[in-house]
Amino acid sequence: MFQKVIYKRQYNKPTIEEIEAEIADEPVPAEVKEPAPSKDKCSSKDIFKQLNEGAVYVPLPERQPIAKAFISQAIEISENYQIDTEIRQGAGTVTVMFSFDCGGAMGFLKSVIQYADDISFFSSTNGYEIVLALDFYTYALYRHGRKMRP
């Protein structure tokens, strides 16, 4: 499940350390407690092994030109709108991650979302309010003979 970073662009934004220092003086409510440590520990190696068990990846060469358009559109959006962006490639997937704080009038993202096979949202990640992850599949994934994607 290794992913290679093929593009990364970050614009001026306070670092996580600066943000943490800014909120460090805020009092912590009494009802907030640290979670108990998990008794069922599973290593990332075990998780990846389970995910890849019975997995067969079949190349989809007809999707390569679309993948290039997906990447190109993501880079254009990153540069035109100064959105922190990371693009990764691996395991039959190209993933575009846009990181930003809340905002409106984000219709310009439609031009890249139209290419995505999968969309995920993450909140409060690495100092950003929102991370939008768009996946485009360049390989079909079959698991135990059943097509899983795209």
C-alpha cells in the first residue's frame, strides 16, 4: 500500500506548532479524559496484510489519459486558488488531497471532483479544518474473485 508523492504544494499557513502554542493556554474542560489504551493491538503490517489478502489488481490502460487529466486539473486548482495539495500514486490509485479551512464558494472544485471514483472527507487533520481526498482508480481491484472497484 505504498504511495509515492508525485506533487506537493503548500502555501503560507501557520504551522501546527504555532497553532498548538496559541491554544495551549486554553483551559481543558474537567469532563475531558484521556481514552483508555486499546487491549486489541494490531500493527499496520497486519492491517495491510489483511487488506491485500486475496487481492488482484488488473490494469485499466484506457483510464491512463483520464488519470493525467485528473492530475493536471488538481494541479491547476492548487496553483490558481492556492490550496495546499498533495497528489499520491500507488496500488492502482491516484489520490488528490486538498487541505483547507472552512470556506464557501468552492464550486471550482467541481472540475476535478467529476473525475473522482471515490471521495473522502477528514476533519481536524494536520492543522486543517478539512481535508478532501479524491481517489481515481487506474487498476480494477478484485478480491476473492469479486470486483471491488472501479
